Amino acid sequence: MKRFVSLLTVLLALGACNDHDGLEGNSVRTPESTLTHGMIQLGEKLEDPYTVENMRKALTKAYPTKAGRYDISATDLYVRFLPANDGQLKVLQEELGLYLMDHPMDYKILQEGDYYQDPEVAEDAITWQYAVVPQDFVFPEGIRYELLDECYMSEHDPTTRGDFGIDWDLVEREAYRLTGNEDLLAADTKGPAIAPSGRVTIEDPNFSGGKPFGVAGVKVVCNIFVKIATCFTNRDGYYQMGKTFSGNPRYRLVFQNEKGFCIGFNWIIIPASVSTLGNAGPQGLDVHVSTASDGALFRRCAVNNAAYDYLNRCADTDLDITSPHGDLRFWIFPGLNSSSTCMLHHGAFLSHKLIQTYLGAFTPLVQLFLPDITIGTKEDGYAEIYDSVVHEMAHASHYAKVGNNYWTPYIDYIITCFINEGREAYGTGTREGFGYCEIGEMWAYFMASTLLKDRYNGSLRHYGNLFWFKPDILTYLYERGMSRSEIFNALSGDVTHIDALKNKLVTLYPGREKMILETFRNYDK
């Protein structure tokens, strides 16, 4: 898939918006700025203590007189899948709800990273995906898979609820010792296994006095061999796993939010980025993210929170506007100032000849992974990232209302202007299709201005003659009592230029006709 990343990077940059003027118990870890984001490096293969054979040996070792009375049989299967296309990957992830890892779980990790590509799988193909499934799992037809091990985990065995006088945590620890993995056990190996819990926080120096607040709705994953637990943080950043561990699990943040959106793109095409935090105790890990932390992790958390906040605010009791699609895909570009709402994942603009010529038969696969929103984070303070995200999310709300028939000519206009008029993505408002840009950008700049004021208690921006389109028209209406919801109601698919917007507002709100007409007249080009 790498073969079309370079072109798409250029295309997405072309279709971008311009800069926005930005404004104890557990160990607490501030992830270092030196975390690696390349490919995971695997070391030696380890012997998995959770195989049926090894758990039987451990039971016999720990309870030699009782082992014969209890039959250990497989509760789980350690497998790997090789999806041939996007449809097969969707079946595994979405229809069957499997948590997939792109690297094996029973190897020593020599160097952490964001992804792994099996050397025996072509770079342009989906790599092996590793999973743990129930023993009675029905494998979907047509998807290649391999059974790697039959495993036993006592918490998945209903018969262990009986009183057999067996301490299954002790048996698990014995399995680690018998397989040479004793160094992976927690320091206190005598107490019961623990369910990890903790909190993930971030700071914004311009918000709430700089106090840490939660990274909301992000997926936390911990595993040791085939024992995997996943959960989402709540809105305040707290998480609680549903499984217990005796060893020191490996912790990761997976940027697949509980609200459905994903933050991806690590110079390979993947749905959701992963930030690996390393091994820590089974009691859990508290993580604090700041500008001194790893840059990629900070950017991902800031984008995550801004999108989460926006989606919450779309509710009827708040902004009362159409929520963007739940399955949005974000890409982050740390080297760019500009951002975009290209909606490629949802099919907008994929019909453009530049993309069709280059992708050809790969278009369906690309649609699965490619972004709806790109965020440029060259100016990577929290307020600047928040500004960019809510601007693009405002576009995404507009898109959710008007669809691809509106969006494709909108993006086509911006790219045409960029190619023909230099680095001014908005052009001069004279080319065919300028009205789509006019309406869309007025709305997004206006919304970002109001949301920044809400968050940082500042003042509304007034753009004056900065652009040929006039966001101040909407700001003026807002300052005179028209709600954001009422303005958004006018952004229907037939509103493709400023006169149509004026007429729609008058039609919707005839009692405020005089104020509406005066506003548009004051900002007449």
C-alpha cells in the first residue's frame, strides 16, 4: 500500500484548509520524547505459558494430588488471519469484533514501534493479523487462517467456579516458571492476580489553569502472551480492565475511540495508530501526556480529545447540529500547517481522475483506510490542534448533511485553485464551483471561532478582509441572537453560493428578515 501514499499525501495537502489563527498506587509515566515509531523489531520466540500442555504441567506441579481430578482443555485458540482484502478485514474487525494485533504475541520485543509487517507478506498487502478467539469460534469462510496454539485461561472456564481448592493464580504463576518466563512475573508473586486500572491524562496550558484532564474514549490494551484485555477510558480518562494479570503486561493506547472514529497513518496505511507504553505492573499504569512527552502521542491525544468534545457537543441539548459520521478516519501530518476534510473514507472525491488513474483496482481497499480528515500539526500546541480539529469537524457536520454530490465539486474547486493559483487553496472566488467553497469555509471558520471562545473564554474572531468569503456574516448573525443550530439549518444541499444562503435564511426565519438582509448588505463584496 505504500506505493500510493506519496501521491495521496500531495493530493490531501492540495485539498487542505489554510492555517487557523490558534490560541498514587500506579506508577505515573510521562512517555519520553524518544519513543520509536517505526516497525516493531522481534527477538526470540518465547514459550507460551498459556498453552493447554503448559497449564496442565503447571497444575500438576502446583497440586500433584488434585491435578488428576481436574481436566484442563482448551478455552481459547491463538490464531492468525491473512485477510486478502478490505472486506475480509472488515468481517474480522467489525462483524466479528476481534481485537487484532499485527505482530505475534509470543516473541520477545527487541524494539517497540507503531506497526509490524511480516517479511513474507508483500508490503502492499495486509499483513498477518493475530488474535485470540474462543475455543468454539466459527471461522468465517474464505478468510485464510492458521491455528497456532490451543490455550487455557481459567477465567474463561466456567467449571473453575466450583470449589476444587485450586488457586488458579498460583497455577498461572507456576506456568510462567516452568516455561522460563519467571522474569515476566510481577515483583509480588504471592498475592492474587490484579485487574489493571489507571488514568490517561493530558494538559493544555490555556485551559482549566493547566490542570491535567482525561484523554477521553481512547482504547487501552494490555497483554502478556495471549492474555489480552481491552477497555476504553471514560470521559475523564479513567480505565478499568476486565481481566486479572499476575505478570507485567505490555500497555498500549490504540487510537480507536469509543465514539467510532480512528486516528491513523504512520507512513503505512492502517486504520488506527498505536502508541506503545511498554511493560508495567499488573495494578495498572497512569500516563500523563504533555508537550514534553513523545510528540506523536501528544498530537494523537490532542486530536482525540478535540474530536471527542465536538461529537459530544453536537447533541440536541448543546449545539443541536448534525453529528459527523461516527466512523471518521483521521490522519495527522506533523510537517504541515494545513488541514482538510476530504472525506475519502466515505467515498467523496474518489471518482476524481487523478485518484482513479493512480489507484485503479485498489480504490476499495484505500477507501477502508484512507482519511476523512487530515490534521496538520506543524503548529502543535494544544490550542492550535483544537482549532484545526473543530474547524474540520464543522466541515464534517456539513458533509453529513449534504453528502458526496456537494463535497466532490467542493474539493475539486480547492485542488484546481491550488494547482493553478499557487499555494492559495481557496483561490480568488472566480473559478467554477467557488460557491461550494464560499459556504463551506464561512461555516467552518465561524464555528471554530465560537468553539474556541467557548473553550478558552476569549473573544470571537473577526476576519475582516482576510478571505474573499466572509465568515463574519455568520458571526454577526450569531452575535445578534441567531443560534449555531439555526445557521446550520440553512446549509442544505441547494445552498451553493452566498445569495442562496441569504435567501434560505430569510425563508427559514422570516421574522428576522430585516436583520438578515442588513447583515449581508454590510458585507457585500
